[in-house]
Amino acid sequence: MCGIVGYIGSKPAREIILKGLKRLEYRGYDSAGVTLINGGIKTFKCKGHVKDLEKLVNESNFDGTIGLGHTRWATHGEPSEVNAHPQISYKGNFIMVHNGIIENYATLKKHLIDRGVTFKSETDTEVLVNLIDHLYIEGGFSAEQAISFALNRVKGAYGLVIICSDEKDRLYAARKGSPLIIGVGEGENYIASDASPIVEFTQRVIYLNDEDMAIVKKNELILKTIRNQIIEPEVKEVDLSIGEIEKEGFPHFMLKEIFEQPKAIHNTFRGRVLPDLSGIRIGGMYDMMDDFIKAERIIIVACGTSYHAGLLGEYFFEEFTRIPVEVEYASEFRYRNPIIKKNDIVIAISQSGETADTLAAVKLAKSKGAKVFGICNVVGSSIPRETDAGTYTHAGPEIGVASTKAFSTQVIALSMIASELGNKRGIISDDDHKSFITDLVKIPALIEETLKMNDQVLEVAKVIQNANNALYLGRGYLYPVALEGALKLKEISYIHAEGYPAAEMKHGPIALIDENMPVVVVATKDDTYEKIINNIQEIKARKGMVIAIVTRGDDIIGKIANHVLEVPETIPAFSGILAVVPLQLLAYHAAVLRGCNVDQPRNLAKSVTVE
Ligand code: G6P
């Protein structure tokens, strides 16, 4: 949560920072702020989005060649101007932007108040910046020493950029737990939470590691640990184009990303499927193949949409490999003292690779001796760096807060691993494996076809746009898809929605059904098709309005349901990956019709780097 940008060079910093913050707004958008150095130092901040900040800064005409900026997702203190970052220290010597949480802020705050330090905001960030200034003023330390001493005293997570007003030729940056990268330019350097604000200017980046601290000047970059040990910077090339982080004619990132799914899925299996379709070679998986083959249990940990992908993973692994699977919310797993045995494999799924609970679950699993495999999208993020092995989904940057293409690519990656492992374990014959891969490579074209129903889904969205509640039902592979459809609707349109296994409906949700309750039934053809027809009849008998996602040509459900959306035929294991597309579009159109901010839904953030 929270996006950070820093710039030092000769160009006008204002535009670079504001543009960068807009690219990072997916990380938070409660308030925003910027500090610019131009001989003097000026800070601008306001409640609201980066466009509000832009208006404020533009009114002043002030610019600089050095600066830092922040877009916030509030943790400590409500969204307001005073709680917005940058936070300025009590003596005004330090200006800081922060992403993360200082967990021992209350103890440190008391310590500082007892020594006469005053506070203006409710933020934990002000505690840290005041601690640095206190060490600088009262302790007689240099700015660099004050920063590193303070960082050695704080517990929690931080990605930081700091200005010291006595040293206007440099920015300080530090990281622990929250991502931060440095973009290396010619006579200029950039700092940001991810590569998106940087790639326009340089492809050369340094990923800071935990407890790294950088002193960043125009023509110089010094990298150390917070314990003052010099580190040799490792410069990497980032593989990201500007087109990937712009809307490219789509009204919203979410719609663009829904439409990118054929390409994204293709990229997930590209280069991994053998040319004769006889096998799948995922490098990271082969690094751990012995462990996978010996595995007695797989535990999947994830949050949000990635958790729903994990639930589909459970069906894949149990069907294809016969290994028992448990799927856990990372936040529950990490605090449950879970039982992990020698031959257990933990699979962590995360689009961002930064979700705090998933990262903590990975560390816990490792500390208990499990082998941990990661499925992530963002290259170089924290989770892939912690896991024993893993694979990237290569979905490309996902900027809309509601996850779409990340989900479908995670599901594809899980299915590929499961089928390959099933084959290696002798559960799936070579012929069945080949037949599965043959169906896999057809998925991008089938999603392309599914996307053609966009206008039809818009019409159905008009029917549900004024609903207060909605129920989503599915069975088997389609149950996690129902959960995901409900999550999409509630997170962006604010219509309350619940996903349920269809047969469980009669144990509770059926009581809610009346003519005002849309019920979205995911009912493509699989083994439970007959059963789900009965569920639809039960809803109709109670005057519920049924929107059914069916396999093309289904004339049975077509006659009973009020609205029908048809997806192409595929094998049952892949039916969910097609059925989720109309559900994503349904949520999207309902949200647009209700006037909601689709890409930046209230209170949410793309990457939850706090507990
Ligand atoms: C947030 C996002 C969701 C995402 C979840 C897990 O809640 O809004 O879209 O599914 O975090 O994120 P991850 O990056 O770990 O997949």
C-alpha cells in the first residue's frame, strides 16, 4: 500500500513525480503529497487523488530538480491533509514519505513526547521522521547516521524516501518489507515502489533488499545496509514497456486487463509447453521436482483473488495428482501455528508478490522446514525472492485494483503444474496429459471468443445495477469461480454479493431469495450439471431472478433462466477460466453504470503490504 516516487537530476521533478504517482495510484489513493527542492524546499499535500494534488501544485508554479512524492492508503490516521505524506519532522530538518507500518510507533512516540518532541499527525510515519530529527539535533549525529540509527530502532515494515533540508543534493532511500527500487539514469536517478514510474526514463534498476539503505545523488549512488556495510549494487534490466502501463484506448485499466487475458494466458504457457504438446517445462517446478514427486500434502496460501485461484488449484491437484491439498488464507495460516510435515509443499500465490500476509506465511512455512513454491506475477518482488523455487505468470502489469488477468493466469499456471506433476507421478497417462495440453493451448482463442459477449453482458448488468444484494452459485470447479464473481461485484460496484456452493444454498441463502435478488449461477456442462439444474429450479420456484453462465448451445437452462450468457465448450477443468470472463465483465459494467470508480474502488488497494 502507498506509492512512493523520488527523483534527483536536472529535469523538472514535478511532472516526473506527479506522473509517477498516477501510475502508482493502484497502491492507494486516500491522499497525496509532493516535496520539491529548488534552492528552497516546498511541500504540497491534500486529501484525495493525485489529480487533486496536481491541481494544487500547478496553482503554485513551483518546480525543482529534486523531489519526492507519495500516494497513500491510510493505516494510522484517517485520510486528511495533516496525515498525508510527506511528513515533516518537528524541527523541519527531515521530510519523509513512507510505505509500510512502524509497529513500535506507540512506544517510540511516548519516548519522544517525554523528551519534548511535538506531533501534528496521527501517523506512525511522523514518529519515525521525528525520531530521526531528534537523533540529528539532540544526539549530534549526521543525517545518515540519524537515519540508520532510527531504522535500527524501528520494528515493522518500511519503504522510505527522505530529504534532509541541510543536504539538498541527495535523497535517502531505505527498505524493509515494503518494495522499493532505484532507477539508474545518466546524471539522474529515480526511486519508486515499482518500475512503472521509472520505465519511461530508464530500464536499469536496482531492487533494494530488506534493511538496505541508499544515498542517491544526481551522479552517485551509494548502497549500504542500515548497519553501515557497503553493498555492491546489482543493476538489472527491467522488462516492461510503457504500453503495458497505459490504458491504450480502453476507458479503464480493468477493462483493458480483462481483454488482455488471451495474451496474458498465452504468455503463461509460452515457451513452457513442449512443441509436440507432450509435456510442460516450468523451470522452477523442475528445480523442485523431487520434492513435488515425494509430496504427501500441498498447502496453498494466498489472499483475495489469489486465494480463489488457489481453491481452483485444489481441484486440479487432487484430480490430477491425488495429493491432498489444503487452501488457506495466508492471514489465518500465519497465526495458526500450522502443522507442517517433512514432505509438505507450500505453494504461495500472489499477483504482486508483496502481500504482507502471504509473505509472512512463506517465511513461516520455510522456518518450519517446508519447501515453498511461489506463483507470482511481479518479477523481482519479495515473495519470489523468499521461496525455494517458483514460476512467474507473465500476465504483465495489472493496474486495476480488481484482479482479472492475474487470476486467470494463476489458474492456468496451477493447472499446468498439476497436470505435469500428475504425469510425473504416474496418475495421468501420457495420452491424457497430451490431451490436457491440447485443450490448454486452445484457451486464449476461446477467451477471445468469450469476450465477444461484452455488449450482451452490459445488457445483463443493466438488470442488476440497482440490486442491493446478489448471490453467486457454482459447484466443483465452478464454485471458486462463483466466489470470484461475487468478490468482483462487491469490490467495484459495492453491491453486496456472496458466493456459495450451489447445493449449500438450501442451508441458508435460499431464505434471502425473492424477486429482488439476482442469482448468478455458473452452470457450464460438467459432472454436476444435472444437479445445478435442480438448484436453478429451486431459485425459480421462489421467484428469484436467474442469470446463468452456460455452455454454448445449452437449451435446457436457456429455457429456465431469466438471462443466459453462453461461453464456448471446453473440458470441465477449464470451464471456470471461461466462465469467469462474463463475471468480470458483469461486475465491470455494473460498477460503471453505478458511477463507481472502477480502477480505484473505495478503501481498497492493489497491493496490501500491511497486515
Ligand atoms: C488485494 C487486491 C486483490 C488481490 C489481493 C491479493 O486485496 O485488491 O485484487 O487479489 O490483494 O494480492 P496478491 O498481490 O497477493 O495477489
